[in-house]
Amino acid sequence: MCGIAGAFWLGGHAPGTRPSVERMISALHHRGPDSDGWSRSDFAEVAFKRLAIIDLSTGDQPLANEDGTIECFLNGEIYNYASLREELLARGHVLRTNSDTEVLPHLYEELGEGMFERLRGMFLVCVVDHRRRSILLARDQLGVKQLYYARTPSSVVFASELKGVLASGAVDPEVDDASLVSYLSLLYTPEPHTLVKGVAKLPPGCLLRLTPDGVEESRYYELTTKGAPLDISTEEAADRVVDLLAESVALQLHADVPVGISLSGGIDSSAIACLATLTESRAGLTALTISWPDTPPEEVSYSRRLCAELGMAQEILEPELGNIEDELPLLAWMSDEPVADPATYSQFRVSEAAGQRVKVLLGGAGGDELFGGYGHYVLPRKKAAYASLPGALQRQLRRVTVPRWIDEDSADALIGYSRSRRLWHRRSTTHLTQDEERSLAAAIPGSLAPGANVDRLFGAYRHEDPLNQQLLVDLRSYLPEQLLPMLDRATMAASIEGRVPFVDVPLVEFCASLSSRTKLGWPYARKRLLKRAISKWVPQEILSGRKSGMPSHFPTFMARNPDTIRRVLLGPEAYARTVLPSEWLEARLRTADEMVRSFPVLYALVIFEIWHRLFVVERAYERPSMQLAELFRLPQAVASARD
């Protein structure tokens, strides 16, 4: 994990007034407090903040080829760099360090843009080619790392986080109202858009070329399937999952700093812990288990039992919960784009507590998307019965089931469920109803359709069986758009590196090649294949335990401090109230109970308002020190309200 920020001059030479790369990289200080790096030329300027993980003494960036004509920066890790290094040495290249970054300039000499297909890891790579006077930027295949960029009349500015682009001074931070409905419905802005006009994000598996001839984006990788699933038994599939996940874990345990595993007592993190004990890199490895005040006691006891059986060291961490009102500005700042995942606060506290003991933390993100862990993959019994009825009967029953048993959108989605799960998937993964989306879009002309990317992906995977369609759509949307950016921001705000062994190309491609029945059986049982794969190591109570995600403390805060939320969202300087219909917004804030029912959307609005005040109004891109009351000039009686 590190931070990259830079500017490329479109005219071939630096303009008289040029972006401040110094300000850009200063806004990313939290991503790499260990060292700085620079590449300066008359066609570009790139800066770097390093979090030292591999080759602590000689791994400072940029690293170059033998004659210095190719310089490379790496935000992330190349897990297969050791084998690539051996290949390059055999071909006569001279490598002077043991850093994973140093393979990049030499691999670029050998393969050019084809190099990225050979990389296994999480990465944002920046290649500065002094001979061609160009820059090449690439995002990893599955989107663990991110890149934001903006084109101005005289330059292209780019950075690992949106705040780095805005700090350049080259971009006027103006809200793109067209993306607001999507953000409220999904809690993120679908690629390639952001909430700032003129700023885009590079999709996973894509390249951005900056050359004297202009700016060009293209795709070098796409998760594709052959249509016909791999015809192997469940046992064969489980054995292959063990091999691939064990290989990924072994590669991701490599570091020259302390490494920990975030062990919750759930299936995904338990699988990583089990397979870590099979590797030769487990020396000094510690399982870190978070115990919140409301953590179910069985989760901690499950994790203790597992560590005892594996012979793995464990620490139970009890992070202090700060006053969330005071820390909301920090949350909005780290959410960056913003991505309004309510679990951000918990993930940040986990990362902060872990950072006192380790510098690298392995987690279980991606397991749900690979093995079918989410509730919307399997219909509850009553809804499954309704979906199986003949269409005519469904439509007749709709009049008596809505709204007494089911909402209108869910009823419509279930009526078409046997033909396509697209509407059900959208209903399960959005936080606005279809009517709300339409009415808000009507109030904001030019609004982008929140479901456009999901609809496109369902079409791209139309040859797959229905459940596999859902899994692949989430792998291509929810995972890289919300979960992985949230993890990146929360860990980086604590200056530690988060690694995700499930999000590894060979494992993902293998799982994508299997039929849904191989993965979940029939009737569907969530994570059936993963449970089978780790059953020899993991106690049955963990395998049969209920899924428990990271807690969100915002609903409790909101219920106890409704006036604070109202003043933030309805105050005279609030941005959303100038764009959104007042009757819709006020209805969400009418009572404390309604606010709690609407908490994901209200959380997104609160984060947006704070983000807008920091990034657009104040243009403050470095870590904030002010509290919510100071930022919004709240009355003391409201600001001092405590639990």
C-alpha cells in the first residue's frame, strides 16, 4: 500500500501554471508515511508516498531499468514477483534490489503493455517512459486498488485517491449532480463516474495511456467464462479450492514486516487462518480478533478454539469506540469518493487497533462473492414459493400481498424471477425504491441510471446459470466499487496494508468456471463449497454459524441524536436540500424511527454533506482535525448531546 499522485503535460512541456503535485502527494501522506519518491521531467511529474512492506532498505521508489529510461511506481503488491525476477535475471537483466517494484521496469522492457497480464497481485502501476515521453497507468485485474484522473486543457492529473486529484488545483471541485441518485441508491458512484465533474475512475483491468498524441483508456483483462461449467465433482472442486486459496495465502503472507490475520470467527477468515498454517511463511503470524461491546460471545469463543486447534497465536483486541459525532468528519474524509459503506468506522477501528501490532492485515473480503454468501443469492421459503407460481396467479396475488407482506419492487422482481434474477438482484442491492429513483431523477435532469452497470453485466453473463450471473455481477460491481475501496481507505487511514487472499485471479477464475450447483448444491446452501473445502480443519459450530458482518454504530447514534442529523441535512448551507425534493428529504427525517429505517441513505447523505463541506467548500484535503459541530457551526445544545 502506498500513494501515487502525478501530472502529465498534454502540450509536451510543463505549462506556465501547472498542477501542484506537492499538494497532491501531501493529501496522500497517510498512505505512505515511510518515505517519499519523485520523478520529474519536462513532460510529467510523479510523486510517491511509501508504506514499506518488502525490501525495507533498498525498495524506495521509483525503481528503474539499467539506464534509467524507464521508471516505475507501485501502489500495492506484486505477489508473484519472485518468479518474475528469476525470469528477468535469466534473460540478462540486472536487478539491484529485492523489491517487487523493480521487476516492473524490466518486465515493461520485455513485454510492454502485455506485462500486466503476467502480474498477480493488487496494484496501481505507474510507468514513466522517458524515451517515449509517456506515462502508462494500470489498475489490477479485479480492482483491489483504485485510480482517479481528470483531464484539463493543459494536463492530466491522477492519484490513488480522489482527494489527491482535487488537491492539484487543476480541477474545480464541482458536484456532478447526475451521479447523486446512483450514490444514494448504491452508496457508491458506478464506474467510470465520480461525484465530481470531470473526474473519472479507471475500471479494474484497464490501462490509461498518456502520450504526446493524447489520452487513451483500454481494457487488458476481463473476467470471462466459457458458458459450459467445469464438469468435476464437489470433492474435486473443494480440493482445488484448498490448493488455490492456500497458494494465494502463502504468497500474501510474504512481507518484511509483521503480518496478522483478521479473524472474526466466521467462515472466510477461518479459512484464511487454516490455510496460513500450511505455509512455510507462518512464523510470527498472529490472529487478531476484534471484540466490540455488542460482539456475540460465540464469535470470540469460536476464534479462540480455532486458534488453539491450529496452534496459532491470537490477540483479542477491544478497540475503544470514540464519539462518532466527533469522528464523522474523519469518516467522510477517508470515504474519499465518497463510498458510504456504514462499516467504514468499524473497519477503521479494526485497522487502527491492528496497526499497533502489525503492518499487514489479511482479511476475508471476496469470499461471499466467490462462494455465494449473501442473502440475496437464496430466496427465503415464502418468497421462493411465490416466485414458483404461474405468472397469472402471481399477478392476481400481487394485489393482496402488496403491501401487507411484500413491497411493490420485490413483488415485481419475484414475478420475473424464474426468467431473470436481474430485478431481484437490483432490489436486494439498492437502498432506494424504483419510484424513489424515478422521482429523484426527475428532479435532477440528466441523472445517470443507478442500475445501468448491473443491467449491462447481467447481459454480459446471460449465458451463465442464474445464480452464477449474480455472483459474477457482484464480483464486477459491488466488490470493486464498494467493499474494496472501503477496505483500502480504512486500512490506509490507519497506515497499514490490507490484503485479500480471496481476490486472486487464479482462484476467482476457477470459481467462475464452476456451476452454481457445484458451489452451493441443491437446494442452495450458502458457501457450501468453501465449507466442504475447510471442513477437516474448522469446527462444525463455525461452519454452521450464522453470518455476522461488521457492525455499524451510526443507527444508534442517529436514534439518539436526530436533531444533529436534521441540522446537517436541512441547514441553510446543506447542498443536498438544494437538489433533492424537499418533501422526500423531510419525510426521511420526520421521526427517529423513520430515520433508523432509512439509515443507509441518511448515512450516505450525512457523509456526502461533510465530504462536500471539506472537499468542495473548504477545499481541505488533508486529514481533518475539526469536529462536526465546528464544521457545521451547530448550536452547543445539539453539539454537546451525548449518549
